[in-house]
Amino acid sequence: MDYIQLAFDLLGNPWIRGVVGLIVVGVIFFSAIVMVWLERKFLGDIQTRPGPNRVGGRFGLLQLVADAIKLFTKEDIVPENADKPVHAGGPIVALTSAFLMAVAVPYGVVSFEGSEYLLAVTTMDISALYVEAVAAVSIIALFMAGWGSNNKYSLLGAFRNIARMLGYEVPLGLAVLSVAVMAQSLDFVQIVSRQEQLAWFIFMQPLGFIVFGVALLADLGRIPFDQIEAEEELIAGVFTEYSSMRWGFAFFAEYLHAIVGACLVVILFLGGWSGLPFLGTLFIPPVLWFVGKVFVVIMVMIWIRGALPRVRIDQVTDLGWKVLFPYSLINLVWAAAVAMVVS
Amino acid sequence: MNGEIETQINLKPSEMLLHLGPQHPLQPGPFLLDLVLEGETVKDATLEMGFIHKGIEKILENRTYLQCIPITDRMCYLASISNNEVFCSGVESLMGIEPTERAKYIRTIMLELTRIQSHLLGIGEYATDIGFLSMFLWMIREREPIISLLEMVTGARLNHSFVRFGGVAYDLPAGFKEKTLRTLNEIRKKVEKHDEIMSRDSVYLKRTKGVGVLSRKAAMELGVAGPAMRGSGVDYDIRKVDPYLLYPDLDFKVITAPNGDVFDRVKVRLSEILESIYIIEQCIDMIPGGPFKQGYNPYLIKPKPGEVYSRVEDPRGEMGMYIVSDGTFKPYRVKVRGPAFATMQALPPLLKGAYMADNAAIASSMDSCTSEVDR
Amino acid sequence: MNTTGELTLNMLKEKFQVTEMRVESPNRVWARIAPDKILAIAKFLSNELEFDHLSSIAGADYGEALEAVYQITAYSHGIVLTLKAKVPKSNPVIDSLTPVYWNAAWYEREAYELLGISFRGNPNLAPLVLPAEMMGEYPLRKDYKGYPNPT
Amino acid sequence: MGEVEGAGSETAKVRPIQKIIDAHVTFTTTSAIHDFLKKTPLQDLINWGRKNSLWFLTQPMGCCGIEMICTGAPHYDTDRFGIIPRCSPRQADVMIISGYITKKYMPALKLLWDQMPEPKWVICMGDCSISGGPFWESYSTIINTEKYFPVDIYIPGCPPRPEQLIQGFVELQKKITAKQDRTQKGDT
């Protein structure tokens, strides 16, 4: 692909790279705010209530700003017997892992003076592997939060987190691997361009999509897999002891993870920034395609949250090992076979 | 306080003592549930009540009979008409009077409306405890029309103080019948819809089937009450066993479910809502005219000395009241036998061996009312 | 009135020499029994007469004596048998019903802390609804000083 | 070393060097920043944020607890005002005392109150929490809430209607905007 080369040229300049990075961080941050707002509004719709509609106009647009101001100016309590560095580190590590994931995600291409530039902070030929690896760091973050709080609820949440991780990282990784096998690359850009050539991978390996989707939901800890923060069981799970902006960061990191997760779904299975199959891009810029797809995925996540009860923790691990793991293996075989036929 | 308890219980190194409460999102009111956990499994559970013990029995001894009625309301605010009814019917039998025919109808209708709204909230709280937040909010939404029906008659949303000795406080307002029928029709449709969701949703079924099983024999032995007991297959309903008001003549069936798990207890509640709607529809067409209360001066109630044990079927089960009169204006002794008290008592043995995550489902499927346990 | 309730009372009379008894209505009967016989009577009721449900245990304060009041009924019929046993206030001890009816435990705890009737044989006669420092005040007794609350 | 031998009090354990560090630290703690901000117009912005994000502690205690739950649910929906329930006291701003305070519950309630981070407010919902309500003369209730908590808003009623609770929140918002709430006045 010619634009990849161009992008590398461009990214060679540290200033441009830095600016792009800042922009991406800002956009991601902003989109997390949008997601929280969307969730409150859309969940309100599901639950037949209006959701925020007083703060900042009819649609409650400034609600999250108010929340952020409040959280920033609240008292910061660290429990007396907490393991203080670990306690403080939890949200920071979580946030960091989310941003580290975000840098490897390409968000589309822009055309400028006849040539196309890739919109990404950095590109690497193992970006799928890299994202997988960095995503695992967030699990450490949650464990740090749970362990450092010196609270029994948090500790239970942390243990659940580890149990869940053991069950889900494997199918998640295998689903990514199947995609990589089919695309014959671990590079997100290659994966997207391969989908442009063949078809979206959701059609090529629907089983893989389901496995990846479920495992991703579990990895993100959203309902029906929010056992680590199960309100009625563990109050606020690993974040029970967190107050003020420490909690805000943790909360925010969760949504950042959700957004990056949605991006991954789009890149790996929904054709990235490419247009619809058969119809093409319909004169809409690729970046908007990407954003639109991410939006749809996020809405589906919120919808699932509004429509399902929580699964029990032992059932979660059961599901991971007994259902998703075999299916992901089957899918891997299928992907390899299809890849051989296609190539 | 916590330290003391911890030293009393000898814990193995692999075990952990977890205090649920007094403030915990699982709870409809404050109570302290001490769990000994090994991993995620509950090894032992103890329950400490009394965080909102208000001394109602003592207060009732120091009030005149009429003044007692508002206090009985606040025993269990979700079933205040049942509480009124059990107190008033007890005093009525001490006085040797009967409510008027019209009052019987009005009371029956109000009792069933109370049952509907209490069950709706009970199911809602239960739904939120298994993480089904939307269902909780839908249930509250369904409950509001019932509340406004009750409010239309009694003027209050929760604590109605509606029943009087030999009658009721007010007559039914104009337009009550039409509004009730219309509302109940809507509620029936919605409850059937929710019933469908709850019997099909695979995640929900996974969470509830076979969880917290209370066998028929165990339920009878532990003496749980109401839907919790009927969910175990015991068709024990005071409305049939020891009928009061109009219930001997009404056509309704006692809802039971065979398995005694969490799913069945909630299923019983859902079906009871439909049954209550059916009962109200029977009554509301036949309300006779005539006075809605006896011509007593309610301020001068003075039953003859004696004692009585009256009981009704509260939304949560068998509600009994033991009233001793010494012939003065105030009751000599009132003892309340609450259904939630009996049900909560059975909670610790039921929790043993359950998963920590099932705690919430089991505890709230019993639909306890802390205020009534503590009184 | 020849009801099942009356039959029950007659059987109690034969077996346990119960003297004071009354049939109030078809579904409500009561009898006054000697406190030391309560356990035997409860066993007899639950094993042979199908009175398998303890509805409630109340206590009442009658000056010199405290009274434990048992409402025993069944899942199959609506007869409520009220048993009353007087115990002296100086030594208010009575046998616990927990060997017969499991759910007696909490009722007995409540009667113990509110009225001071001590139940011999209850596995855990700890305060249930009162804070630990209020134990021993027995607020439901008629001579209780803390009501109305001075604060 | 300046340490008093055998004394168990907290002050005795503080060493001189620690005192210096403490003095140094207090200069830069959040409270110092807050004191400074109070004198600037920025406080208005902060107050705007605070008043529009009053998260309350889920703690149903009685009849009012049920009405509190209903207030958060579809018919009334406090989420419109940015008011949402939180289960952990660490993340709550408002404690709604929604029912009877008993002698047994008081220590737990105090503990919950202490666990909440500043700034925090108390709303007394219902007659029971204001003055004991129908149970004022009972042997187990506490009727002078004012003695234990700096209450900003009293909502009478038995129980108050959900509309009243919302009105209570609106009044609290007004008090925060006008800097008349007890947290900002330092009247706690």
C-alpha cells in the first residue's frame, strides 16, 4: 500500500508525530466523555426515563463537565491501611494502558493533495499483538486497585478479575489470531486492506466475531460481565475505596477501554474505515466511516447493558473455558482453511 | 464493633469474614449479614437485625385504638393496608362487630392493589440485585399507576391509614372503577410481557434456575412465609386456610411452583399479580351500595377485655397480630407476627453453601422488609 | 360447637390435664398450660395432631408474672391454638421450643430481649433487635422507665 | 527524639521533624488550594459543577427509602438533574437520611458519614429523621439529628412525596450557588 509508506515518512518527523498523538489523545478523551453521555441518555431511553436534561441545555450536554469539575474538587481519601503506592497506581495504570492501546489504533486515512495519509500515532507490523499485550496491563491495574485498597469487597473484586482474565484472554487472543491468519498479517492496516480486498471478516468468520465480541465484553467488564464491580454484591468492586478524581480516572479508563475495544471490533471484523460492501464509501470520508462504525458498536454495547442481567462469576469462567475456548479453536481452523483457499 | 465479632468466630486461614451491611446496596433496609467466605462460597452466615427497631409494640400500648392505625402503617410501608386490616379486624372481633358489606368490598380491592404494588417493587428490587437494572426501573414504572390508584382513594402514596373499625375511612371516589379497570388492563399486559422476558432470557434463567433451592419439607420446617413458601410447592395461603373479608366467596387459586428456587419464588409473585388483578375485577363489578363504615365514634373505641389473634395474607405472607385488651381505651399488649420476620430467619441456613454472587439473588428473592422485621 | 378445635382441646385435657381452656370461634381456641409442660405439649401437637406450624411466640407482662403466648397452627387447616404459660417474674424461665419448631429461635430471642423471658435450650439466646448496651432493660415490660424517651 | 515514653496518644508519636513536614505539606494540600479558590470567582464555577452533580448514597432506611428509590426511577428520574445514586460512600456527595435513626444504627450512620469525602451534604428526609416522627417517644430512636449531622435540607412529610425530594435537591442546589450551605460556611 502506498499510503502506508507515506505515513511512515510523515511519522518520521517527531513534531508531526507528537501533534498527531496529542490530537488522538484529545479525540479519544472526548469520545469517552461522549460515550458516558450517550450511555446515560440511551440507557435512559431503554429505561423509559429522560436521562440528563437540565445541565447544559435540553440534552444535558454539560452534565459530564459538571461531574468532572465536582470530582476534581472533591476530597481525596486514601484509606489508612491501604498500600498507598499501589492504591494510587491502580487508576493511573488503567488509564495508561488505555492510552497505550489507543496509539496503535489507526483511525482511517485522509486524502491530502492527491495522496493518502494514515491517521495513526504510530504504525507497527505487530500492532494487533501489541494491543493485546497492553490490554492485559489493565488487568494488573484492576488488581492493584483491589489489592491496594485494603477492603474485602475490593479484594473479592480483584480475585474475580483475575479469574475472569484467565478465562477470556485465551479466546480473545485466539480470535485475534484467526483474523491475523486470514489477513496474513498482525498489522491493523494490513488487516483492514485485506478486508477491503476480500470481505469484512464478520462475514468471513462469523463465529470468530461472536467469540471476539463476547470475550471483549467480558474483558471490558461491562454488563453482563461486570462481576468485578457488581453493585449489589461488591458495592463498587475494586473501586469501592476510591474517591474523587482517583475514582474518576478509573471510571474514565473503563470507558476508554470500551472505546478502544469498539475500535478493535471495527478494525478486525467490520472493515475498518472502508465503506460498505458493494456500495463503497458513498463519498463519505473514511474517517467518518470509522467513527460511524465505532458509534454503532458502542450503541450495541449500551443496548446489551440495558437488556441483560449479570452473569455469575463461575458461569463467566465456565463460558470462557467451555464454550468460547473450543469455538475459538474451531474458528482458528476455519480461518486457516479459508485463508489457504483464498490465497 | 467489627473487631469483636471477628474475634468471636474462629476463622481458618482460607476463610474471610465479610460484613454485608448495615448499609449495602443489596438491602431494602439496614441489616447486618456476616458471611464467612471461602473463596466465593459462603461457609456460614449470621444475620443481625434491629438497626431500625422502633419499638412499635411499645408505642402501640400507649396509643388509643384509633391512634394505633397510623403506627401499624409504618410497620411495613409496602403493605400498609394489610397491616391496617390485621389490626382492625382483630379489634373488630374484640368489639364483636363486622365491617359493612360495602367496606368489605373496598377493603378487599385495596388489599389486592397493595399486593400488586408490593410484588412489583419486590420483583424490581430483586431484578436489580441480579444486575438487571432495566427490569427494576420498568417495575417501578408499572408500579406508579397502582400507587396513584391507591392515592386516589386514600390520599397517600405509601402509608394509607385507610381501614377503620367496621369500615374504611373514605368512600371510593367517582371514576375509580373505570380508572382501575383501565389501569389493571395495562398492567396485566405489561406483567405478561415481563413474565415472558423472565421465562425466556437465557442469562436470567442461568442466574436463577436451581439457585437457593428451598425444598418443600425445608420450607415448612423453617416456617418461611408467603410467596417464598408457595414457591416451594406448599399451597399455604391465609386467604384460603383462614378466610377473611370476601375471600370465602371469591374465585381465585393459590399460586404455587414446584422447585423452590429463586426463579420459582419470583414466578409466583408475577403470577400472583395476575391473580390479584383477576380478584379485583371480580369485586369491582359487584360493589354494593350502603354505608362504608359503621356508625361508631372512632375516638371512643373501648373493646371488652379479651384477646385475639387475627391474621391476614400480607403480600409477603402470613401477617398475624395478637391483641390483648384490658377494657380501656388503649390495647394492653400488641404482638406482631410479621411474615418478613419468619422469612428472614430462614435466610442464613439458605445462604450456606451458596455462591457469594447468589447471595443477592437469594436474599432479595425472599422479598424481606427490614422495617417489619425490626418493628 | 363440636369443632376440630374443641377436639384438640379435649385431647390436651386428657393427656396433659389442662384445666383452663376456651373455644372462641371455630378457628380460634386457647388453653392455659403449665410452663413445664410446654415442650411435651408441642411435641404432641406437632407429631400427632398435625399442628406443624408455629405462627408466633408473644410475651406479655401481667404485673407479677410474665406470660409466654404461643400461637400454634398448621399448614393444612386454619385452627390457631393459643397456648399460654405463666412464668414468675423473679425467675422467668421456660423450655425452648426450638427442638420442635425450628423457627421458634428468633421469636424466643425477641421475647427474651424485650420482655426478659429466658428460654432454656435455645441455641443462641443473643440480642436480636436491641443494641447490646440496652440488654437487660426489657422495654416491653410495663414497669420500664425509658418510655417515653426523655431526649 | 522528643518522643514521650510510654504515652499512647497520637501527639506523642509525632516527632519534631514530622511536624515540620506536616506543616510543609498542609501548605500544598487540597484544603489550602480550596481555601484559596474560595476567594476567587472560580468558586462559582466549582459550585456550578458541584450542584449539578449531587450523587446520593443509596441507603433506604424506611418508608422514605422507598420513595427515595422511586425518585430515582422512571416516573421522577433524578438523573435529569445529574443526581444519581451511588452505592459506595466514597463516591457520594449527599447522604439522605431516609428514615428512623435508632441507637443501634447511629454508629454505622456516623461511620458512613465519615467515609464520605468533602464537600458533603446531608438531607433529612421525612419526619422520622427530623424529629423522630411518629416514633419520637420510643426507647430506641434518636430524635435530635441536628446534634450529629450538619443538616442542610429538611424535607418534612411521612413519607415526603418524590416531588418533595426533588424540591429538596433543588433547594440544596440553590444553597450551594448562594454559598449558604453549611459545608461552605464552615458551619459543620
